[in-house]
Amino acid sequence: MPAIAAVVIPMHGGHAHVESYGWSLDPLPLAGLILTAAIYGVLVLLAHRRAGHGRTGHRVSRVRIACFGAGLAIIAIALFSPIDPFGEDRSAAVHMLQHELLLMVAPLLLVLGVEQRVALPISRVVMRGIHVRGWRAVLEAAGNPWFTAALWGVIGAGWHIPAAYGLSLAHPGVHIAEHLSLLATGTLFWASIVGRIPAVHRASLAERIGALGIVMAVGGIVGAGLLWAPAVLYSGYEGTTGVAGMTALADQHAAGALMMAVDMPLLLGAMILVVAATKRDATLDSPGRARAVAGAASPATAATSAPPAPTASTAPTAPTAPTAVTTSTAPTAQSIGG
């Protein structure tokens, strides 16, 4: 495919050298993206049909559909745009951008694009083997934030070890495996944190916050290591000129800064959203408790705001009034027991 983008790279000799880095459509990943989009489209149509031919309020929201589409588009940009060859040949910072798109950004958008109604047909197939001991263990691990955070640490940090990094640059097959592992790990991680799909392991708020903290720590260590390294860690970039004419070392420092600039806001934002969503779901899932709290609070509020009764104003035993209010919660307990 003809190159449609060019990068001007200042060489060390002072002469400007124009090297072309164009868009390249690799048939295999392109087919995978098309197939994924087609499957998602079918699942959305089935969800609409189950909801009664697309009645308002039961359709998969356009925001979710847009998120999933954006996730696929970002994967295409990471794999087919000049980001891929330029990052592989010349720039650790651009290569880091590709990693962040595949590990953090695209998976998050894909997970946000899938909800229980969309995933239902696939969930039914997956859950058929739930009673098989090994398969159940796999499903529990896949939905456990502690496991997915540990996996993120191994994959996210492991591929940035100089030996593994150099191996991926030197061997195309290893580079493909790197991309697949980043995408799969990111998807599992975000699904265990913000996913709205059926799971064997029901993650608690503490588990999700803890997992986000682990990933934040690991990403911070890797990013800081690249940012403050006194020498070039990846031999494949030695002697090259990176983005905007930066030296290999400055480009590596930019890679570390980029990693933290992408990871930290996403992870902090996820913490805030997870806490807010958990509180909202707790309110919706326990209406009886909410009514009991409201029932206990309302009489107390009324007793506080109402004018004092003549008896209470003259008798020294006025503090006994709240006791009568407290006993008014008994019907709620009876209704729960019934």
C-alpha cells in the first residue's frame, strides 16, 4: 500500500533525511477487527430484539456502541498507522504510545461498550462448563481484580525489560505476541474493574480499588525508571533520532513520561467512577434497607422540626419522646422477617 505519511528525521550529520512511514493494512489483524465488529453488531441486534424490537429505554445505548467502535478504531490506529513502524525503528516514545493504546485505552473503550444484554449469548455458552472444576477456576481468575492486576504487572512491566523489549524489536513474531498479550491483558483488567458483564467472581469495591492501586504502582515504577534512566536501556534505539529530533535518551525519557501521563489519569478516574457506581448500585440493590433508613430518619426529623407538644413542654420527661419514635421502626423489621 503506498505510503500516505512521511516523517522528516534530522540525522546526526545535520542533513534532513525524509523517511516514509505510511499506513499499512496487515490482512490478519484487519480481518480480526472486522470479525469483532461484525460479532458485536449481531449481539447488539439480538439485544434489541430481546428487548421488544428496540423499545425506548431497552436499547443498547449509543454511547456504549460508540465506545466499542472507538476502541476498535484505536486498535487500528495503533497497528496500521505510522505509529507502528516508526516506534519499532526509531522511537521508544512512539512505541510506548502504541503500548498504551493497546494496553490501556482501547481495552477500556471495548469493555465500556459491552453490557450484560450484549454479552448474554456468549455468557450462556461460557457458563455451560461452570461445573467443570478447571473451567470454573479459569472464570473465577478472569474476573478477579487481584489476578488481572497481577497479570497486568507481569505483562505491562515484563515487555519493558530490556531483554524482552529487544526480542520484540528483533523478531516480528514476538512483536505480534506482544501486541496480543497487551490487548488481552488490558481487556481482562478493565473487565474486572468496570465491566458490566456476568462473572463468576463478584468483585468487591476493596478488590477493585486495590487492583487499581497495584497497577498504578507498577506503571509508576516502570514509567519513572524510563524517565530517570541515565543511559539508553534499549540497544535497538542507540544512535537513532526520535520524535522532534530528540536523542535516544531524551526520547526514552519521553516514553516514561508518556506512560505515566496516560496511566495515572485513567486509573484515578476509574477509582472515582468505581466508588460512585458502587454507592449507586448499593442504593438500587437494597430498597428495603433504604426504606428502613428513610423510615428511621423521617420520624426523627419530624420530631425535631415539629413544635413541641404541650405535655413535652411542661414535663421534665420530654427526652422519652425519641424512644417512642425508635419503636416505630418495628413494622419494617416485621415486614423483612415476613
